[in-house]
Amino acid sequence: MASTMFSLASVTPSASISLQDNLKRKLKLGTSSQRAFPRKGFMKAKSNGRTTMAVAVNVSRFEGITMAPPDPILGVSEAFKADTNELKLNLGVGAYRTEDLQPYVLNVVKKAENLILERGENKEYLPIEGLSAFNKVTAELLFGKDNPVLQQQRVATIQGLSGTGSLRIAAALIERYFPGSKILISSPTWGNHKNIFNDARVPWSEYRYYDPKTVGLDFAGMIEDIKAAPEGSFILLHGCAHNPTGIDPTPEQWETIGDVIQEKNHIPFFDVAYQGFASGSLDEDASSVRMFAARGMELLVAQSYSKNLGLYGERIGAINVLCSSADAATRVKSQLKRLARPMYSNPPIHGAKIVANVVGTPELFSEWKEEMEMMAGRIKSVRQKLYDSLSAKDKSGKDWSFILKQIGMFSFTGLNKAQSENMADKWHVYMTKDGRISLAGLSAAKCEYLADAIIDSYYNVS
């Protein structure tokens, strides 16, 4: 707090005005005299043998900083916690829950952690690029172990702070080495994408993706917008399980998207947050990335292990840049490290060792795939039950099959903001205002209740 002091005794009116002006000037400029008297309230001071009263005026140097708005997704969790109704349901945050709606730590993660303890491994700093064993297995998991791009050493990989941090490093790379280049983002997209590129000062625009009439993909609009983008733009693509819609292109549509991106000399930038967690198959969920790589395209891929290994709080991910040559990949990696150094110096070690142990140990790797299939299977089962409940309860004949066509942990219900608010206010079902629900937070026992809430909100709230 900034502080200053002035006497209340023996001050003429004109001197008082001058003193006040001087006080304001000092407070505005932040002079050293402001720091002389840190206490608040009145203080005694002696002047020419007389005791006078002085006032300490405190003004924060941060007075010009305004209150930031609450995060739209994390704010849902806060509202849920404050609700005391026993029927409440949190479908806002994308985190896996058991059938009892409790957080789940994978058994294979516990085994990997035990290995770390048994080996007595230390907690020394990692290199800037992260754990080398992690970087190796994570690139193999993404592209396929025998992919020529890895054998040719054309992929620059560094460990990042989960998906968000990996995206942020890539955004910094774009801002520095592709100045003025625009990135196209799907409409809608994950809520943090725009924040990341805004913060990195990378200009962005949107391409059409969601069609509210069909609650499906606006493929024609998507292709038209990608074609219209300035040549050499970056195109942000969700590798699988699009967030928030759960709507993915078909394999044939992916081929067409690849054609247009190549024709326009664009650079594809994949966000892969759900590999293995969407379909239950690591290979199937990476097929879009591998298809583009097989075309000989240079591309960027941000990865996260928050969902598929349940390492939410460990903040483990990676940024991969596939280049046309090994020499280019070496140079790109050096610059990725240069960007990471002033941001966070080096990444966390514990989660990286978990991933390296799980993916690098055949027995644990097999067990992980089984657990992923179990988690993905539970989400598929509640998706089916929600559809069945909606179809049975809604007598209007409305087609709810779009729920089954979507994939992954999210479903775009088609509810608008007012309807989503009704879900929370009346039914105690918390979700994002765009109508997205996380099926990972839904149990089979709650499907009928959720169906009642959706039907009421859809038909009775405009």
C-alpha cells in the first residue's frame, strides 16, 4: 500500500490547497515519500516543538486492476458445490467419474507410482524438454511406433504442461516465427482455445463446425471457410471427440479436409486430448493425425494425458511438431525449448515417469488399454441409456439419435442458454451455458432424471 502524511495544524487555506495538490501528484506518480509512513490512520508528529496530528493516506498501486470474470467452466463446479439439493448433478467439468460419481485413479497408475517408489528415484530437475523416456513413448503413441516420420527423426517433441501448456508453447512458436499468421478455430470449440491464442497475440477467426438444425457437423460450411482462409493459415483441428460437441468428421470427410488444407498450403494443428478415451482404441483415436502425417504434411499436435490416464492434476502433455526433415525438427525443438525456459523453466517429473512406465512397460500398457476400454465403455453405456430414456419419455416424436452419433465424454444437447440455466435452477443439473454436458459425470441411475430435466427445459423454456 502506498502511504503519505500531512499535518492538520497551522495550515493556511492556500497552503492547504497546495498541499492537497502535491499529495495527489505524489500518489499518482508513486514517489518515494509515499513509502515513508506505512501505517494507516492518525499518527503523531513533532514540528518546531509542537505536536500535531497527521493522517496516513493509503492508495493501492493496483487500483486500476479490475475484477476478472469467473471462468465459465470452473464456475459451474463452484455453483454445484454450493447447491445442497441431494439430486444435484455436475455435468460441467470434463473429468471421469465412476458409476458412483466418484473420481477414479487408474489401477495401472497406482502400479506405475509403486515402481517409482521401489526404484527410489529422485526429484531432480528435468531438462527443459522434459523426460526423454516420456517424449519417446508419447510420440510413438501418437504416430505409431513404426511410423517412418519417427524413424526419420522428423518429429520435434517436448513435454508440456498438459494440453493447455502444450497449446500455449505452440502458440508462442507461431507468434514468433509466423508473425501475422492467422489460426482458424472451430465454432464452437473448447473454451480455453481463444484465451490461449489471445494471450499469445496470435490472431484467430472461426470456421463453421456445428449445425444447430441437425445437431451435427456443418461440413460444407467448414470446408468453405477453410478454403476462404488466407493461404498458409494454421487450422486447429480436434483429433477425436470434438469438444464441446462430440461430433467428429467421418474418415472420408477427414480426407477431404486434408485435401483442402494441402491445396491452400495451410498448416494443420491438432489438439489431441482424448486419445484412447473416445473410442477405447489408441490407434483409432489417432487415425486423423496419422492420415495427415502419411500425406507428407508438416503439422503440430498438442497432447494431454489428463483424460486417458486420469492424470488431471499432474499436468502432463506434450507438443509435437512434424517437420519435413530431421534438420528442421532439430531446429524447431531448440526453439520450443527456448520458449519454454522463461515460461516455466522445466516440466514436472512425477506424471512424466508414470506415463513412461505405463506406455513403456508391455504388461502395464496392456492393462492400461483394458482400463481405457472400461472407461470409454461406461460412457458409451450411459450415452445409450440417456438416448433410450429421452426416446421413451418424449412423446413428440423428436429424433434424439444425434446423442448416439456423437462420441467421447461430451454431448451437445442443443439446449440454449436459458434452457441450460433452467437445468440448474429447477433441476439442479449443472452444465455449461452452451448446452454441453459431460457424460463422464453421469451415472446410469441418473439417466432418467436427466432425461426429464432435458425434456422439460427443451419444451417449456424458450
